[in-house]
Amino acid sequence: MAATLRCGLGEEGNKVPTLRAPAWLIRLLALFDPAVGTIVPELNQYRRVSHETSKKELGWLPRSPDDAVIATAKSLLAYGVFDDRKAK
């Protein structure tokens, strides 16, 4: 996802972190931050999902995963979600 954002967001993509935190570090941080603890059950999980029923019954044509990630990031940027001034 980070690589997709770096390629698809132009100059804004340069700010996307690319380092990956190991699961043991997340578990350690969860001991001190309950918000981090909410993602611990999801660590190292892979979920298979399908949109075949939606395509078949509704005629829905989904975006590619890369397009969806980039569109979401652009929307969040447009709404100022990552604006440092709003975070303070």
C-alpha cells in the first residue's frame, strides 16, 4: 500500500512511511497504549474476500485496489486529515 501511495500521490507521496513495524513491537506497544492493542488480533492475519456476488447480482464494477487506495488518500488529503496545523 505504501508503494502504491508513493507512486500515485506525486509529491505528497514522498511523505508516506515505508518501514514496517514487526508484530512483536506492536504487541509490546499495546501493553502501554490500549489503542494499539485493538489491532493486535489482526496481526499476521490474511482475510480472503470476494466481490463476485456483487458483480454478478448488481452488475457492479469495482475499482482496482490501487485506484481505491489512491482515491481514498486524495480524499483524505483534500479534507485536511493529514494537515499538521489541524493536529495541534
